Amino acid sequence: MACDFQSLYYGEDGYVARCKQCGHYQIAFISTMLTLSSADFHIFCKQVNYKAGQTYTNVNHDSKIIMIATPAQDVNLILTPAELARLHKALEEADSEIKAQELLCLFKAE
């Protein structure tokens, strides 16, 4: 069965979507697309949040120095500080959409 993705975020650099049937997430960012289980998605988001909380003041902002691991063995994202900030923003907006949809489902259940 093919996934039926629901958009959680869509922007210039890519998108974040979630399958309505299986709950898998798809993240497309710059030239990379990841399909992740719900658990892997949350781990990925925690990594991005942690890295985004670091300071990168003493580095060239065009240098690809930030590594984000993926669940695939030996596959990592390598980002500049600016790209990390954009990915973090995309994931934060997707998280806000997830929370809004969960609240709507609570009201529909009543």
C-alpha cells in the first residue's frame, strides 16, 4: 500500500509530511529526502534541536561542519550553520502543525 502523505510543513528548502496510514514521516531538505518511522523522526528532531542550540560563532557560516546522523548506517546530513537553522525552523513548524492536528482530533472525538 502506498503512503498517503499529509503536509506538515512546506517551504523553499523542502517539506515535512506524515503518512495518514502508517505514521511514517518524510523529510525533504535541500537535496536529501528521508523517510523515517515515528520513533526515528523524534530522535532526528532531538538531534537537530540539540545541534541548533549550539553556538557556531567562530566558524565560517558557509562551511559544512554540522553532522546530523540518520537511522541509515553510514548516512549523515552535513550542514552549514545557516542550513541547520532552516532545518530546525522547518521541524519546529511541522511540530506545531502536528500539535494543532492532535488538538483538532480531540475535539472531533467528543
